[in-house]
Amino acid sequence: MTAISLRISQAIESISQDRTHGASWLARDAANVLSHSLEDCPAQTTAEFLSYLREVARALAEAQPSMAAVSNAVGAVVFAAGEKTPDGLPAMRRAALARARQIIDSWEKASPRIVRHAERVLPRGTIMTHSYSATTFVVLERLASKGWPIIATESAPLNEGRTTARLLARLSAPVTLISDAQAAAFMPEAAAVLVGADTVFANGAVVNKVGTCALALLARNARVPFYVATETLKVAPGRPGGAQEAPAERQPGLAIPAVYFDLTPPRLVTALITEEGVVTPKEIRPLARRARQYQKALFP
């Protein structure tokens, strides 16, 4: 099979190097890249088409290995194409393009549902948050519009929490930006903590921006409920593996680990707020079954 084109390789590399956008955005970007890759697909048979599609999809999944949403998005496209194999190459191509488009457009339906469920379950009062998540932000935006105070940690490294605070401030929302080290001092003011997720494992453990687990521990100690806003697209079929980190920055006599994500155990999570409803970590497992299908499509 012909190698992935330079244009698509560069798009995959861009996703790999992205440290700004969250999993929801990157998943849809990956689905978009996979869709555009079909313009370069030279396949003449169904087997060649599926092989090419799987090759590009795997590269996209491996570009952000800590984000289940990315692998689920591209795996869903491969799965849809594979189901149409008996119907021939044109049907497979149509199925792949349609599924990619469905994933790209799904945010428009998922986000308002998550907001409604969050409004129902979150206790009224100050909400503390960490990092920037498109899923979390739409909830915070709605709560802030009703006058709910928001406390945002700056979320080092990269300080995505400043983006959250700045965007809320532009809406004249009651927002306070604090350093990560100040989280314990401000936790007694919070009625709840709300964060996003890059991946939710089948056992309910949550991968998110580094510092999330520490915030969950502080919340547990202060008896403040800890909620995770996430699309079901981010649910992974397996259990947590090894930690993902970039090469450490090195200075003379000093190593600075480049860790961007951490793992919050399910015992620290009060509930997960999804477009399908509010679920406890123990109730996540059934949602992982569809992700298992997508994983098998990528790695048969």
C-alpha cells in the first residue's frame, strides 16, 4: 500500500505536537484528517482500502496516545468502513466519510446535553476547575451566566487554566484565577470541583491535565464533590497503563520532567457527567464496550 502522503503526515504531526487543545477538539480534528486522507487513497480493492484507512487511523491514534477520544474517533470510522466491506469499495468510502462527518458534528448535540445534566447535579455555589476543556467550558459558561462564581487554577505547565479564566472574564463572569499551589487554601470556598477528561478508563479512572489528581485529593480531604464532564467518546476499553510523558528538559545538574497528564483513581471521582447522563465510575464499564469494537477495528 502507498505510504501516507506528506500533506496527511504533516497534519498528523500537528496533532501530535498539539498541547493546547483538549481531547474533544483533537478527536474531531483527527476524524477530519482521516476523512481528507481518502482524497489521497489509491486503493483499488476493499482490502487495500481498509488497509490504507487503518494505517492512517493508527498513526492518528498514536499521535495522542493518552487521549481515548482520538483513537475512538478514528477507530469508529474504520469500523464503519469495515462493516460495509461486503457491499464494495464505493460503499466503504461512503460509510467512512459519513461516520467521520457524524463525529465532527456530534459536539453540537453532546455539549448542550452535558450542560443540562451538569446544571441538574452540581450543587449551587462556587465551582473550582482545572486546566481548559471545551466540554467543561460550556458548562462553566452557562453557570457563570447565572452568577455562579468560578475559581480556575492556572494549571502549570502550559497554564491552560489562564485561558479558561480569561475567556470567562471576557463574559464578565465572576472568576478568580489562582496558582496551583493555592488550591488547598481556596478549596473550602468550593461547593464542587468540575474538570474535564482526556480519557476515562473502563474502571472509572480519569486521565486529565497533570494536577487533576492532586485537586481530587484536596477535594476528598475537604469533603467537596469532584465531578468530571466528559463525552462518552473519551471512554477507553481497558485499564490504565504506564504514564505518558515527553522527554525531560535537561539543564546542567538538573532534569525537569515534562509530564502533562496524570491519573485520578475512581475512588476520588463523585460522578461523571456525560451527554448520556450522570454516571458513577462503576457505571462506566458498559460504555467501554463500544470503544472495544473501535479498538479491534484499529488493531484486529
